[in-house]
Amino acid sequence: RVELWRILFLLGLFEMGMGHESSLQLVVIIHRHGARGLLLKDPYNLSEAGEDPALLPRGAQEMKEVGERFRQRYLAENASVHFESQVNDSLVLAFSSNLKRTLATADAFLAGMFGDQATIPIEVFGDDAHDYLIRGYTKSYKFDQGLKEFYSSNVYLNLSSQTKEFRQRFNNTDLNDFFDTYDRCVLEYYYNVSSGCGVSSADLMIMTKIIGMLEQARYGREWGAVTATSALVSKVIGILENFNPSVPSARVIEFSAHYPTLISFLSGLKINTSSPVMTKFPNFGAAVSIELYQNDTVYGLRFFSLPGKDAEFEELYVDDFPGTSVPLDSFLNITKSSGLSSTLQDWCTANLNSGTALCPSSSPVPAGYLLGGIAIGTVVSCLILFLLVLLRRRGRKRLHKGLSRDVVDEPDLRT
């Protein structure tokens, strides 16, 4: 009860200043990559088959246009929201998973937001096998176990039964493999990528509704995906918590990510489940932004979704808060109480990953988890292997389109 009254009091103080006294200090943007080539997923462990598909030329152009939308919102002379002070490309931090489609997406997005001449380093966290920040859902044993429960749940079984006849028209017999079917049809219908789908506009609308229900359930709050993405939530919370307007620091932070990242991240922030962004499948280039405002000595947050380059920004609501403006202190307290992973060890423990190559420890790996069911022989050998990989990767730079890629083995999740 005390916390509720404190929230209402701070909310009142903050909203009194919205529109004339409050100033925008910081924006965190997380978006899905743009349209890429065909991608096949293993329906059970969500691993990707074949080569990492590149961003399509049209996908790159669309992501540039998404960046331009954010430029119009925050940086243009007639911007709807203005930063307190001028922001240029020197005040940007950019992060990406280490895949061709997300790296190229980050380039295109930043070019749209800051201009083609901008040269902004993009940090990646080692190779994809060690990226637990943006793609933690592909590494988490807890989520793997949660998926098995999901596939036997009434939610999944009912959806499978209700859509079976429709899916069979497209040679889809297993609902948890429906993403590949949907992906092929979207790429063929909108991007002229030949896949033999032959879907009509009406059928594609039905497909989009089915995939939205499936993936929002799969990566929602119940089955472990939120825990798998807790490192990213912790990273963003640390950025917000440690912001100091008197210290020169980044004012725009971008994460080039994937649709499971978006769904599970928003679920971790407790965005209201009735919001459209929590019921629909994220399109290529879908983005969310977190805006940090200052009103005198009080900080507040507002949350927005941009479903696509031609859509309008939609304001999001957070559970437990009665308005769109959320007091920062109260938001931090509630978010932290739900459990965050501020270090790799925290993430490993929360996701039951002890004993894997990513999370070496004295705890045994759960049977059948690593290497297709072959357990790690000894903790010592795993630790040695981890240290060798760490030493080889430490400090290495990767180049892509002339921009430096800082390879970080364990990101500092506190800042």
C-alpha cells in the first residue's frame, strides 16, 4: 500500500510537468532486423539451419526508413519530441547480435536516423554461441524445458487443433514448425522471394493472426523466455538507473535484435498484455522505444511501439502503473523485484545453465542438454576451453562496411 501511494504521488509530480517542463534526456530503441533471405528453424530447440541469411536490399532500405521515422520523432527541427540538448552521432551506443542480418540492419537504421555519413561503432558480444544478451532465448536450458511444457499445454494444443485444417493447405502438419511456413509466404508475397507458397492476401492475414498467437505465447511470460532475456532487461535498467545529465554520455542507445527478443523483453518489462504490440507478431523492422524524461528532480519513463515504417507510434502501458508516464524509481523497484541478471553468472544460475560451455561451474549440466545429449566430461576441461576462447576473443575487432565492431565477451550489464 505504501508503494502504491508513492507511485501515485510521483506520478502526479511528473505528469504535472509533462508537455512544458519535462525534458527528454535519453532514448533506448530495440528493433527487429529488416527483411532477409529465407530462414529455417528447428521447431523444437529454435536453432537455425543453413547459412545466416543476409539482409535483402529492400530490407535495408526499409530499415533506413525506420531510422528516418525516429529521426523525425527526436532529431528533426519539427520533431514531435525534443531532446534537452543537441544529439548527434557521437552520442550514440549501438549493439547487435553477431549475425549478418542484424549488423546490416543496424547500419541501415543508424544511416536513416543520423545520416549516411555517420560512422557509429556497433558492439557485438562474441560469436552467436556466446550471445546471451540479445539471443539468450537460444541458450537457456530453463526456456528449453519451458518449451516442452508449452507444447503440451492447453494453449498450444487448442491453437494447433483449431488451425490444423488451414495449415494443412500449406503442407504444415506441426504448429510449432509454422514459423517457417509463415516466413516463406511473407517473403514471397511482400519481397518477391520465390518459395512456392502461393498465398493469397486473405490467407496471409489468417497466417499472421495464427503466428501472432503462437509466438506471443511461446515467448511470453509463462514458459521461461523472460528469464532467458533477463540480461537485456538488466542492461537497459542499468542504463536508465545510472544516467546522469551532468556527465557526458550516450543519449540514444540502439539494439538491433530479433522478434523473440522484442516479445520476451516487453514481457519482462510487464507491458500490458492488451497492448497491440503484445498480441501481434512483430513485423520486419518493428521497434520499441523507452524515453527518459526529467522534470526538475523527478525522472519518468514513457514507452512507445513503432510496428513498421509506415505505422504510427503507439504509446504503451506498464502493468501496476495507472498512466502512460511511469516514475523511474518505482519502475526500477518493481522491475528489480522480478529478478534480473546483472552478470553472466546471474544469468547462468537463473537459466539453469551451469556446466555448459557458456556457463562453466561445478554444477553438473542437466542430462541431455549439451551437444545433442552428450554431457560435459569434466568441469576442468570445460573451464579450460572457456578460458582459451576468452583469451582468443579478448580485444578483437571485426570490420563490416567500414564500421568497427567491438567484440565483447561479457558485457557490463550495469551501465
